Amino acid sequence: MLEKQHSALDPAPRLAQLFPMPRKTPPSDPLSRRERQVMDLLWRTGPASASDILASLPDPPSYSAVRALLAVLVEKGHLTTRAEGRRYIYEPTTPRAAARSGAVRRLLDTFFDSSAANLVATLLDPKERKLEPEEVSRIRAALDAHTSGSRR
């Protein structure tokens, strides 16, 4: 019984709520549409304050809604913060390249039956889009590099 009373007085759980430790593994929590907009913005522009983010969002919500959204992203482990003068600067915890890789993986799984060939076929379909010659060359070079790398 004494242990239960002691644990109720222990400030560690409350401190963990106030100052969450950054996750060591990439977060896997799904993002809402607004959360995705904020993450995309920060990957494009780099670290930013809440007011910078608010100014860049399409159809922006209130400042307090942006602050709440940023707090959720920090809690989920998608963002870190640092104080810079009187304001906080927010930065993604996952590098853009890692996020891109995860997004492509989800895209493949969701729309292309986990098949890169199905994705490439869709990209090369002339009914879908007209590729510029430079894009075709880059795709061909990437395929050649992949092929020669898999022969080793």
C-alpha cells in the first residue's frame, strides 16, 4: 500500500507529460490532412515558427489551432522544438528522404498492389501524362543502374 501512495506522489509521470522524450524510432502514427500539410511545409521550407507555419498554410485555421496542431505533432514524435528568443521553432524528426521513402511504400501498397512495376507502368502510360525526354532519360538511367547493380 505504501508503494501505491509513493507512486502517486512521484513527479516522473507528470514530467514525462510536460517534457516528452523524443522517440528513438520514427513515428508511425497516421497523420490528419492538416498534420500532413504542416509536415510537407516543414520538409519544403525547413524549421519554422508557429506564425511562419500559419502564414504558409492554405485556408489557415486560427493561431491557437496551429499551436495545438504543433503540440500534437510533437507529442506523436513527428516534430521537435527549440526555443529561439520568445518563440519556438519546429522541425521534423524524420528527414525528408526517409519520409519520401515511407510515402512511396504506402503508395505502392495502397494503389499498386506493392508492385513497383505497376507504378512505373502507370507513370509511363501516355494517357496519364506526357513525360519530358529528360525524365525518360533519368528513368532509363535509374533502371540501368538498378539492373547492373542486381547482376553483381
